[in-house]
Amino acid sequence: MAGVGFRLTKMFHEGGVSTDLLAVAYSVIISSGPWIITTLSLWIILNLFKITNLYFNVAIVYSFVISIIFSGLFVMFESRRISDLIFLKKYKKILPEVLGMILYSSLLMILVIMIFFTFNKNEIWFELSFIYLSVSLLTLWLISVSSVSTDAVNWYILAYVIMAFFSIILSNFLGTEENPIGYILGYAFGVNIGTFVHYLITLIYFGEETNISFEWTKEINKYWQNIFIGFTYYLALWIDDFVTWNSKEFGEMPLNGFRFSYIYDSPMFLAYLTIIPTATMFILVLETRFYKKYKLFYNSLIEGYNYSEIEIRKNDMEKELNFDIILTVKAQMLFTFSLFILNELNLLPFVPEIFKSILRLGLIGAMLNSFYLMIMLLLLYFDFRNYALLLNIFVFVINFILSVFFIKKFGFYSLGASYSIAFALGVFLGYKILFTKIENLIQIEYYRQKLLVKKGFYIYYRDIKKLMEEK
């Protein structure tokens, strides 16, 4: 995202109100554009074209869920691997390795889905079309990571617009109530077209090698935490839904093996849409103001500045980070609590009275989830992968335990509470870990380095610090 940060910085330096507004709009498009475009396309399909076929609805929801969770196994690792290859200027390796990850993850997901259908039989045409749609979405999520890494952001967003357009047209053109497979495959074909555009972007910018490479597997031992960080985060995010879907009180099973909870899913989906301010501010502030301080600090380490200068830069970076986090939190809180008040006054459109109590907790939970995601990404900024992974596992366990407990003990009015509490605890713990680590960052980076010291000798950090201060 550094290239995006440079572009935003340039906009702000121009100093005009119009360019500042353009920078904000640009941040919204980058951070939330694909999400907004995909959601809008589905809304058009379901509401304007009135496609409410049961098979299509089930396929859409579950293919999105399963593809996102399986993408979590690779997306963090993929991002890190692409970053390393860009740093090493080995651009031609990127597309072959991404294709290798897509192949590996697709086969793994197909295997899991086939095991699921072994125990939950459905119409064979539905099973095959569901697998095809799920693989299509998984491929889209993974190829778009390499696409946005090219810094061709305009083309990246255009690829999603193209995907949305063809998904709407083809699903409506190919499907009928008597032929619901046409709805599913039509949407999948639209996804395939968008995926192909992302593929072309990556191909044009990173070289013309189109073979499949598994060289990335050699790096798994080095970055194994990244394999599980995305996966555990998505599980932590969805586990309360899974528990609610499978509860006797609120779950229903319209197709064999596929469970939903309409009363829970709809308000929680609306709540998820409200975290756009945090996503925008993360790009707008942290990728511009904070990144400058971050870069200055690490340059001082690389270039061998004396200790006092390194410490000054570290303190400047820490102050900037704290300021930017507070600014982001204020923006999100203002937006969330405005919606909270509108919900209490029954002024939100498309929100029936029955959704009100769930949306109330959902809005708070989504806000806390956005703060948590920001902190987790900052932990990864400083390469604290173990802590990010443990934090995800912690939030997952808390959300799971509280979801089961609250549904059994308190019922309807507790829906969404486990989600909010789990991410609240995650935010508090993550913030403490982040700034505790940053407080000792110079020492941590010192211990991370390979020291040119003869075997059998050692150097204490405190001794070096004392010597540097004396100088």
C-alpha cells in the first residue's frame, strides 16, 4: 500500500480543498470499493431484478463465506510473499507463484466441500455449480491481491466494476425460476470475467511468465504464522454466525446442510457495512502521516544512526501512531453513534423493529471489529506475527464460548453481544501489546538482527545503549 500512500501524500501537498476531498474519495474507493461494488451488485440482483431463488441465495451466501475463510489461509502469506518479491525486484516470479497458491487453495477447498456434500446430499447440479462459484470467488480474492500490488489502483477498481456488471447481466440472462443453475453460473461467469481482468493487470505489470510455480512453499517455514492469521481472523469474525445458525432457537435449514438465521444475518450484515470510516482513515492517515515516521525510524536503524537519534525517531513515530489511532477511532465513533441514535429513533430505512436490538449490538461490535483489525494490521506492520495470531485465537475462543452461553441463557436479546464483547477484549489486549512492543522497539529490533560477533561472545543491549549515550 506504500504506492497508494505516496499518491495520497501528493494530493494533500497540493493544498486545495478539491484535492483533499479527492484524496478522501480515493481512500474510500481503495479501502472499500470492491466491498461496496460487490454488495451493490448483489442488491441489484436481489431487489431490482427480484432474483430470490432459494438455491441461488444459499449458493451466494455460503460460497462467499467459505471462499473468504479459505482465502484467509493464503491472503496474508501471499501479501507478504509479494512484498518480498517486489523488494527483491523479482517481479516475474509474482504471477506464477500466485497461480500456484490459487491452485493449491482451490484443491483444498474443493476437497472440504466434497466431504461436506458426502454427508449432506443435495441435487448434483447444485453441488457442482456451488463448487464452481466458490472456486471462482476464491480465485478472485487471491488474484486481486497481486492486482492491487501493481499500484494500478484505477484498473483494480475497474476490474471489480466489470465483474459486478457482468454478474448482474449474466445471472439475470441465464437463470430462471425453473433453471436456478443459470443464476448461479451466470454470477460465477461474471466473477470469472472480473478475475481475468485482474489477471491481465498482474500479467502486464509483473511480467509475461504464466507458468505455475510452487517456490512459495519454501517460505512457509519462515512465515507460517501468516498462513493462520487470516484464517483465524475470519473464523473469529464468523463464529457467532455459525453458532446462531446451528442453534435450535434461531437457526433454520432451507437446504440439506445449509443453515441460516435470517433474524440475525440481516442486521449483522448492515452493521458490517458501517466500518467504512475506519478502513478509509487507515489508508488516509496511517498510510501517509504514520508511514513517513515509520520509514524514518527504520532508515535510522538501517543507516546506523547513533542511539539518541534513533530514539528520537522512535518516539516521534510512537506519538504519530497514537495520534492517528485516536483520530481514526473518533471518526468511526462519530459515524457509528450517529447510526446508533437513528436506530433508536427508528429512522433507519430497511430496518424493521425486530432487527433493532440486534443492530444496536451489531453496530457497536462492528465498530470494535474495525478497531481490532486496525491494531492487528499494525502488529503485522512491525512483524509481530506471533502476537497477531495469538490475539486472533483469543478473540475466536471468547466469541465462540460467549455465543453458546448467551444463546442458551439469554436468548434473542443477547444476539450480537458475544461478537461485541470478544472484539472489545481483543481491542484492549491488542492495543496494550502493540504499544508495549513499540515502547521497547529499539531493543526488539536489536535482538532481531544477526550480530557479527565471534562464536562464544555476547553483547547486552543495555551495554550498547550505555555506550551510545556516552558518545
